[in-house]
Amino acid sequence: MFGLNYPLADLVVSMAYLALIVFWLMLAFHVMGDLFRSHDLSGGAKALWVLFILILPLAGTLIYLIARGSSMHERDQRTGRDQQRALDDYIRAIAHSKE
């Protein structure tokens, strides 16, 4: 603007872009984890989702969230319950073996 440089503004814009990229990467890894944790999809359907996300990363991730995002929370809860149950069983087994 009028031949003036604003290095601080450039830094702020660069940091905003970096934050968006990091946010998208976190979202993409969460979607991939949910995709492979899902038991209601066949292997072929999972492969198609992975290809779609790899070919069109932003659109594929957003479409996955729209199509299957409502059940992501349920799969997260189920995984948490299963992990807690396994930990409780392990602790009980160790406690009984020490007696």
C-alpha cells in the first residue's frame, strides 16, 4: 500500500496460514484414525475414502466430516470404553497375581 512494507502484517498473515495448515493436518489425522477405527466400513470403502482424501485433501476431509462426522464421537467413546475395560482387566490380573 503506497509502496510501504509492513513486515509485521506479513508475519501475522504467515502465522495465520501456518495455524490453518496445522489445524488441517490435525483434522486429517483425526479423520484417518476414525476411518481405520470404523468397523462398519469394508476394506474397499476405507480404501476409497483414503484415495479421496489423498487426491482432494481439503474437500475429502470436509466431505468425510459431513458424511460420517456424526458417528465419530460414538466411535471415540467406544474406543475409550474398550481401552478403560482392558486397563481395568490388566490391573485386576496383576493385583490377583500379587496375592
